[in-house]
Amino acid sequence: SQTIHQWPATLVQPVGSPLSLECTVEGTSNPNLYWYRQAAGRGLQLLFYSVGIGQISSEVPQNLSASRPQDRQFILSSKKLLLSDSGFYLCAWSPAVWGSNQPQHFGDGTRLSIL
Amino acid sequence: SQKIEQNSEALNIQEGKTATLTCNYTNYSPAYLQWYRQDPGRGPVFLLLIRENEKEKRKERLKVTFDTTLKQSLFHITASQPADSATYLCALPDSWGKFQFGAGTQVVVTP
């Protein structure tokens, strides 16, 4: 069966520090991968998605970036965190049939607090 | 622009009753719609998908309807239980196949 792992579960970082959040998927090949941010009481905001190794699409301009160095690994990074980067970050995957009705499968998220 | 609206107020309901949640959308013509459940501090979990040509879909105590004329989906939890307490999100695909999620409605089922 497929599983998705996301870490760390919580993270407290000072303003201006770098960031690296990692997500890995097991049990499937060539998945579509997604990074979302969820602010309190708000919906999921899609940040990045990837349909293959090295292929990253950005949805919103920001000081975050994403990379996909391996088929089932998705990394969210920042060189310098801002206070506004605080939030709940979720990684998700879906089968590689773009535009299909396949559900997305989410990790358990990282709660990021910027001080 | 495309917009999804879910009731932001929590729905408090007594155990055994039916909870009904609403998902309204504008500027969409989705071929399908999905519902997810999210528990505090966890990622959303997929529950149900309903296609535009399906009026109703059921899964155990869950029922979803989809009215493309009203641009609305209703999500029902029948015989609700305290374990059903969670936030429920609807999601629609945009023109490029990516998903837009509603903000979710929190359901609180009291014994």
C-alpha cells in the first residue's frame, strides 16, 4: 500500500533562518506531488506541484521554493523565512493521471512557527 | 475568479441526528467534486467523489448530492456519532486539473 511521510511534525524557526521540509512517498511510482499551506480557519493554498523529477510549477509568488530530486521525494525550502511563512504545511500525492478524478493523499503536515 | 464557499460557523449537532454541510461554488463547471475529512493537526483524508452526472452518492452513513444547476453540493452524515467530529472540506478541480479546496466546516457531535 502507498504511504506518505512528512517531517518534521513541528518546527520553530527564527525570522531570516533557512527552511527545509521533506516529504517522501512509498508504494507508488511517478506520483503527482503537491505542497499546500493551510492558515488557521482557511482553506488549503496550493504552493507547488510536480508531475515528475525536476518539474516544479509554482502557484503563488513567495520566498519559498520546491525541488524534486527523486521520483518520490519532494522538498520545500526557503533561504530566509518571514513571519508570514508561519502555518501548517501539507504534502500530498495523487496518481499520475493529470486532470483525472483521483483523490489526493495527504501527509500529516508540519506546523511551522516563525519567531 | 473561481470561488468555493463552505459555512465557516461550526455545526453543533446531537448524536444520532443528521448533519448537513453545504459547498457552494462560482465560476466553475467541475466534472466532479470531492469531500475530505480533516482532524485537528492531521492532513485531510479523502471520503467521497461525486461526478456531475451523479445526483447522489453514498458511503456507509455518508451521502453527497451534486446540483450543477445550483452550483452546490450537500454532504450529509446520518446517525452522527461523536467520532464524526472533524472539519469537512470540499474540493473542486480547476481548468488545469489542480484542486481548489474550501475552507471547511467544523462538525461537533455531542453525546
